[in-house]
Amino acid sequence: VNMSYLSENKYFLLGNNQQLGWNKKLCFEARDTLFDCVDAQPNGNKLRCPDELYAYEMWCPNEFRLIHSAQRRKQKLDDIVYDQNALDKVNRDKQTIFKGHSYVEQK
């Protein structure tokens, strides 16, 4: 039996343990500084912040970066789509009782 073969399989079956040893404080600081730098850029290009991007990629696991980037994109889209007038209209419609084609507003 080839022992090196067994040890390689053992490590292969352990899976990705990258998130076990990551520094959460440095990761969140790197994320916040990168997002602030990207927001300061006129075109939002993250490649114009090479030091912040390097720190973000170095300190944060892939899964963390994937989730937080998706949350950031969704938040920016929600900020554009749902302005205060749209939210007021949705809330007003939810508080209105409709009877047939006419409605009665609650007081």
C-alpha cells in the first residue's frame, strides 16, 4: 500500500478549510476600505484601488467575497429602484382597503 497515496486522499477529502483560519477583523476592515475607495472613484472601478483590492483578496475567503459583493450589488440596485416616493406608494397601497373598484382609506 502506497502511504503517500492514502495521505493525499485524506487531505483531498477534508475539503476547503480556508475559512477556518481567516482574520475576521482584518477582512471586514479590508472590505470597508475597498468599498469606500470604489465609491470614491468616478466610474466605480475596483481596479483603481489596487492596495485595497489586494488586502481584500488576501484577508477574505472566496465565499465571503462572493456573498458580500452580491449583497453590495443588490443594495446599490435597491437604492436606485426604491426611492422614498416608491416606498411611500407601496406602504400607502398596503394600508388601503380596496372594495371592488373603489377604495376606502383608513384614518
